[in-house]
Amino acid sequence: MTRNLESIGKQKGTNIANKTVLITGANRGIGRALVEEALKRGAKRVYAGARVPMQPFDVRVTPVTLDVTSASQINRAVAGVDTLDVSSITQASPSTTISVTSK
């Protein structure tokens, strides 16, 4: 998994420095590690989506209540996010592949 985290931002020219990103599953495990990695790589703002929002540990982290299986929560999250440079860094479970999607 460490190799995958190190490659975030390097795949297909994706650079998250000075960008705003949304990370789902951000309150623990891989999602939390992705939030930390995005901050290390210089993201200017990280929307941290989770069913139970995390306590922000950095001024650049904005917690977002987001259960990706709930249409109403997705709609609320969309309404609450100003703009995104990287549309999502997602992981559905520890056994899935991390996906990085750019605008």
C-alpha cells in the first residue's frame, strides 16, 4: 500500500499541490492516510468525506458528512463544496484500488 500512496499525484501527471481535493472514507485507515498524504503534497484544501466526519487536524481540512451510498448526503456534499481541482481520491474498502480522478 505504501507504494500506492507514494504514487498519488504522480500518476498521469496529476499534481495536487495548491489544489482542492475531495477524499472519501477520510476518517480512518486508507482514507485518513490519503488526507495526510494530500496535505504533505501541498493540497491547499482537503474536503474529508466520511459517514462520521473526522475532527480536522489541519486548517486545510474541511470535514464533510458523506455516505457515498446515500443520494441525499451526496447532494448535500455537492452543495457544500465550493470547487474542486481534483474531483476525488476514493477508496471503498481496504481491498479496492485507490482511484484518483482529475478535472
